[in-house]
Amino acid sequence: MSTLRFKMVETAFGKKPHEVELPKGRPSEYYAMYVFNREKMFKYLSPDVYAKLINVIDTGSALDRSIADEVAAGMKKWAVEMGVTHYTHWFAPLTEGTAEKHDSFIEHDGKGGVIEEFSGKLLVQQEPDASSFPNGGIRNTFEARGYSAWDPSSPAFIVDDTLCIPTIFIAYTGESLDYKAPLLKALRAVDKAATDVCHYFNPDVKKVITYLGWEQEYFLVDEGLYAARPDLLLTGRTLMGHDSAKNQQLEDHYFGAIPTRVAAFMKDLEIESLKLGIPVKTRHNEVAPNQFELAPIYEECNLANDHNMLIMSLMRKLARNHGFRVLLHEKPFKGVNGSGKHNNWSLGTDTGIALMAPGKDFKSNLRFVTFVVNTLMAVYRHNGLLKASIASANNAHRLGANEAPPAIISSFLGSQLSAVLKHIEESEPENLQSLGGKKGMNLGIPQIPEILVDNTDRNRTSPFAFTGNRFEFRAVGSEANCASAMIVLNSAMAEQLKEFKSVVDERIAAGEDKFSAILGVIKEYIRMCEPIHFDGNGYSDEWKAEAARRGLDCETSVPLIYDCYLAEDSISMFESTGVMTRKELEARNEVKWETYTKKIQIEARVLGDLALNHIVPVATKYQSTLIDNVYKMHEIFPADKADALTVRNMELIEAIATHTAFIKGHVDAMVEARKVANRIQDEREKAIAYHDTVFPCLDEIREHIDQLELIVDDQMWTLPKYRELLFIR
Ligand code: ADP
Ligand code: MG
């Protein structure tokens, strides 16, 4: 390794696990110490206001402005006691991260001093000067402003000296400009639709809760090495870099012992997460070197999502205390696995029933089958849209590569659930009364409960897999806001359940028995959504052909995948569930296309710069030393002998010339393609041009740079290589 690169490693130094300062007490004692949760609400609010606020949280009703002042005062009292001086509305605009603007509590006291103030008005609503957040044209800076409004279902929390208040972010004209507002609407829609369906089985159900358990994958790289890679710094991924001689082929990293410095980071992260009420539970090495995973216990979807957004910023911050940078990009390194964020999703009732889990008797198993089959129908009908919900310039590198789900949404059910559905599809309703129950199913299929709980039949290539008591949406990207996927999945489920109920009700009204009507519709559905069911190898070429034959969405161009949002059946699904309007969808797509373009644009610029002012000069310099050597060899040896001895160097000189000429030529062509694309006004057309004409240049140029990396003297190559980025920890 060159001395320059070596110095960088030396400068970054992390802690050992025993050097991480431990909080006093057990995790259960410091858990949620930074959260204004029910316990603190009870302590800091009057009984009357406490009861009203809990009601708002539990029922999702609007916060009564008359209690806002007292809630704000209680919150402020607690926060000030915790040493807090500032507050912020914390929201998720249509970018990848979260946004916050800090204000201090101080106000003039009228006597020349200041006092700490925090009113209900400030708690409930704010107008962040947010004209530069993406809004797809909905908000013209001088026409309409946006405001953020408190989401009481997600508790306020403290980070450093700041009280953070989770909020939605909307335009004055009512359109949502963030992820949270439509997510809350989708969760409400699925709650209503699922509760109605539950009433066929359990009339006492009042609410259906959506659960989300995310698994966050990430890479850690040494901070010194990171700083020496402008591509990582500016784009989040390496735009060049030859494979390390060793990467993940020995499979020695997955579930292996966690390296000491990484363990210290994880410990620190877990302690801070627990203090913020994030129930982190699992940590392990992932498949690629320097890749890891973190997962909490699942929670209500909106809260789980806020926790994921929060933990991503916590990871970015804490990694630096340990001399690391965390890479949340979906594909930071070519040739080794990328990072995803599996979304484990299920529905449950306020009475404690897990709706995606089999039960003990006929009725509960019919309920289970009802929810599973309606999920399959929703995923089938909106498979293209679901793919659009997770599509991004970054995730495109991961999907379809032989490590992540393919770029086609299908659902894995496993042999047992498949057999159950097949059995239902093929039997007459009268024979199905024995679905589950003490005797099991008479028709040669074992009892449902026992078989599914231990669902070891796992298929890692499936983007949407049933895993025993939940579905696991595996196509979500590691850096994404899970809300994007959860908005689509829950809205689609709400629409589907509503339609299911209306069809069943019609049959009941026509005199059919309730359970027989349900079974009748389920049987039809199983047949209808058969194309979405695929338990085979999602990586195979046969599957691509088969999926196309089945009519599943096989588009791989991200800008075109986004078109699904504006398909008429998508718009009608979002409008009928009250989640988003056509205008919102159109505006949000503008943002998606624009973001796609910008990502590729930045990558192209960074690669062009690096190629021309780093790679080519370094390669040329090395080439000159080779030329020099050839000349000198000819000076000291007779011509014949010198020719023979310099054959290899002559080859290298020529190879370098070929590669650098290719690189220069293609960088010029890439700049030209960008210029042409930049002249396009329409965001969709521009994104397509970037996808079709600029993006392919990146890989072509990279290939030649990576060849040069193998040739050029290691001492001269100042960019840290894969073997250093991936193995130094
Ligand atoms: P694996 O890697 O085998 O998929 P993990 O233990 O890493 O399993 O993660 C599983 C995730 O699924 C955890 O976040 C867990 O809390 C969550 N989970 C478990 N049961 C449910 C459920 N019924 N609904 C939603 N999420 C669930
Ligand atoms: Mg999983």
C-alpha cells in the first residue's frame, strides 16, 4: 500500500468495546429515557390532559388545540430538566433523510432577560422555510408555503440538546410533501378495511394495527480510507475499484465473530438506540466483508419507520466516534453483495390476534387464509407499483444482481402454505369445514398451525416471501425510507380488503352462508392471483421469461418503472383509499425523476473528474517510467537483448495507452451525452435520457480504470483499493 494511503489508516483509530462508556443500570432501566412516552406524559401532564392525549394517540383523532398548550408545557418541563435548550420539528421530506431546523426555547421576558418558552402553537404547527425541499412543482416558493404538523402517534424525543417533534410536512393547499402524511393515511385505510373484514370472524375488533420489523444492512469503512475516496464521499458508492483477490468467496464473514472495533461501534449504537426507545435486538455480520446487519423487535409501522429514520442518522453520527464511516448505499462495492432493508410486515388486531398467522380452529384458519390471499391479490394487482415503490438509481444496482431479489415482484409461499391454498382451490366449500382444527385437514394435508410456525422453507431469492406469521418484503433498499414501500403495500391491501368485503357482502345478501361466501371468493382469488406465486429460483433466466408470460411487470429501467405510479389503476387505488390524489402523485413522480437524473449526473461528473485528473495522469506517469526503462535498457544492452527483455514493458506501455485513450474518449462522450440530456425540459424524458445514454458510460469507463488499477505501480495509486476498504477494520 502506498505510504499516503497507509497514513490515512493510522490516523483513524477506534475504541475497543470496553472503552464504550456504559450507562448506569440495565437496558430495561435506561430504555426510552430520551422519549416523551406514556410514562413521562403521565408524570408531566394533568390526568385530564393525559387522558385526552392518550385518546388522540390511540384513535388517531385530531389534537384538541385547547390541550396543546398544556402538552407543550409538560414536554418543555421534561426536556429542560433533561438539559435541553432547543426544539425542532423533525420530518421526512421527499429526499432520503430527515430534516430539522432547530430553534431555542428562549423568548424575551420583557424585563431585559429571557425565559424558556414553548407554546402549544409551536408544538402543533410550524412553517419551516423549506422552499428548497423537493415538491415536484406543487409549491411555488412565492405562492404557497408548507407547514409541518405534529404527529402525536409518534412520541417526541431528545437528541443531544434538542427536543425533536415528529411531524408531517404538507403544502398550504393540503398536498403532502413528505413520506409520513401519506403513510399515516395508508395505515388508517388498512386499519378501517381490515377491521371490517375482521368482523366476519371477531365482531369485537376495534382496530387493526400494521406492524413493521425492518432489518438494516450497512457497510463500515475506515474513515481515513473513506476520506481518500472522492467517489464514496460524494456519491456514497465506489465508481471504480478492481475486485479484491479475496472478497466473499470463502463465506467466512457471514455470522462470523464481529471485529473488535466494529463491536465497540455496535455496542455504542445499541445503547443510544435503546435510550431513544428503539428496541434493537439483533446484530450480526452480513455476507460481504465489512457488511453488517441490525434489527429491532417489530413495532407499529409508523413508529418503526420513524425509528429506522432516526437510527440511520444515529449510525452516521456514531460511526465517526469509532473512526468509521457507515455506508447505507445499496451498492457501495461492485462484485460483493449490496445492502437491503427487509421489511417484515404483518397486521394484528387490538384484541391481540396476529392476522398473518394460522390459528387453532376452522374460523381462525379461514381468517388467516383470508388475509394471506388478499395480500397476494394486492401484491399481484400492484406488482409493478410495488416495484416502483422501492426503485431508485441506487437500488437498481442491487436488484436483479444475483444476490438480491430480481427486478420482478413475485411471492414465495413455501410448500406447506402452497399446499393449503391448492387444497382450498380444489375442494368443494362443504369439505373445507375441517380446515385446521383438532383433527387437521381431512384431505391429506397436515394441520395448518403446526406446519407454518416452523417455516424453514426459506427462499432468499424471493422479493416478497411468506415467513410463517408475516410477509417479508426484501426488495427495499438499505438507504430508503421504508414508508415508500409501506404506503403502497398498505394502500393496496386496503383497496383489496374493501373489494373483498363488498363481494362477500353481495353473496351474503343473496342468501349465501357467511363462511361459504368467504371461501367461495377466496377460491376465486387463489386462482386469479396464481401468477404472483413463485417458489422457484428468482435468479434464473427461465423465470424472467416465465414472469413475462404471466404478465408480471418486468421493466428494469427505473425512470420507466416510475410510470406505474401514474397508471390509472394506481391512481384509482390511491384515490379510493384516500391516501394520495392524482395531483400529488404527479408531483411526486416529478421529484422521483429529478432525483434519478441528479444521482446519475453527480456520479458522471465525479467519475469524469477522477478519470481525467487522477487516473489518466497517474497511469501516464507510470507509463513514462516504463518508457524510460525501455530506453535505458536499450542503452545498456545490445538491441536484440534489450528488445527481448523489454517485451513485457512494451506491452504495458501499449495497454496503458489503449486504456487511457478509451477513458478520455468516453469521458468526452459522456459529457456530450449529459449536455444533450440536460437540454431536455421534461423531467421524465430527461431521466430516461440519463438512464439510456449517460448511465451506460459509467460502467464502460470503469472497466478500463479497473484494468489500469491492476497494471499501475501500487505505490503510485493513491486511491484506497477494495482490499483495503473491505478488509481494514
Ligand atoms: P431473518 O434475518 O431471519 O429474517 P431477523 O431476526 O433478522 O430474521 O429479523 C426478523 C424481523 O422480523 C425482526 O425485526 C422481527 O421483530 C420482525 N418480525 C417478527 N415477527 C413479525 C411480525 N409478526 N410482524 C412484523 N415483523 C415481525
Ligand atoms: Mg429477514
